[in-house]
Amino acid sequence: MGILTENKLGVGFHEYELPGYPASHSCLRLLEADAKYLYKWADEWVLADSENVKVKGTPVLVFGKYNFDTPKPWLQLAKNPKALNISEAEIKKELKPFIQKILENQKVRETEKQTATL
């Protein structure tokens, strides 16, 4: 099961083996239950034709760095579930460059839904 987020670049969410280290080019590996939840929750693309996306799906922003020379940060979660919390201010900062395009795409999606129901 997978959700492609950037088809031409091959970036997506996938239900896949979790080896405990970054193991693919840019994909996010998920447990099966998490992949199914996201697949049902997210809006799908609307295609213009077999090659082009007319309306993008649910926006996802992934940010941060992974330092291969340090302990795996996700292992801290077993002892402290808030170890990887992100502040609202940090989320707003990371989202700011993308918000206008997200809102524009949302308008296109709403128009597409209204047109499809006519």
C-alpha cells in the first residue's frame, strides 16, 4: 500500500518493512495500520490525463534532518513520548513558504468537487 506524494520524483508513503534506519531515497515507510489510516484519510489526486495531476491531494510537509552519526532519535520515544515534539512556532515557520500554494490548490479542489457534482 502506498500514497504517492510526488509522482515524478517517486516520493511517497508506503507500508513497508521498517529497518530502523533511512533506507530509501525519499519515501516514508509506515507500519501497515498507519499506512491504511493515511490512505483512507487523505484526499487523492485528481488527474487531468494519464500523465498530469489536475488537483493535488492532501498536502504533507516533512522537515528536519537526520544525523547518521548520532543515536537514532526515534528510539527516545519509548522512554519519552514527547522527545520529538515540535513547537507550533516551528511548524508555522516551516509551513509559511508553502501555505499560499496549499490554499490555492484547496480552492481548485473545491471547484473541482462542485463541478463534478453538477
